[in-house]
Amino acid sequence: MPAAFAGYGTLLQMGDGATPTEVFTTIAGVKDLSGPSTSRDLEDVTSHSSEDGYEEHVPTLKRSGEVSFDLNWNPGDPTHDDVTGLGARTQDDDPSNFRLVYPRLGKRWKFAAYVTGFETSAPVGGIIGASVSMKITGKPVLEPVV
């Protein structure tokens, strides 16, 4: 098995919310991705009787983190638009289901998230794009691609 894998070809997919079988569509034009990030809160429980004066902690909440990415924005694309795409998801009061698929690894993250940011940009020397941020709610799950 290689020691490293190219990120090229990674897919970010958005669910349509249908039941019983949700259909996932690959979001077009996704560039650099980061996340999901996870972390753990610790509560300081240091007391006067802590051994040798060292601080002590206990774990509390697990943080599900965020996913952020840039894309080549096309408002006519159904995965970007204000009707069915990311633009519409910024207005939703319910989370959407997403999958982040790593074909080279044979793995994918599944998670529910709120689209919390959608910021367009039009640099003089570049292309029209958007930066998107999502806040995961609940536990993200890393699983084999089936």
C-alpha cells in the first residue's frame, strides 16, 4: 500500500433528502477541501489535592467540526443554485446529508451538516468562485465505499 495518496478525484456529494432511498449528487467544480475536523473538549478538574501539582482534565463534549471548500461557481448548476443546490441549503433550517468520497482510499465520510456560509468572489486576475462552509451536526462516520 502506498505511503501517501493524491487528493485529486475526491468527491463531495449532497443528498436530496428523499426517503427511503436518498440520492447523492456530486457537487460540481469543487476545488480544495478541508475537514471534517473533529475535536474533544476537556474540563479542568485540577484541585489542591491533584498529584504533584499537575493539572488534571476529564473529557466532555465531542465536537463534530466543519467542512470548508472552494469551488468554481456556476449559478446555473443545480448543485450550486438557490433552488436545489448549496445556495438553497444556506436557507434551510434542517441539516442536509453529505458524503466526502476518497476513491483512492476506498473510504468516505458520511455526515449531516448545515451550510453556514456561501461567499462568492470575482478576482480581477482569476475566475468567479465561491467559498463554502458547513457545520457538521452529530457524529461524522468514516466507512468503506460500497
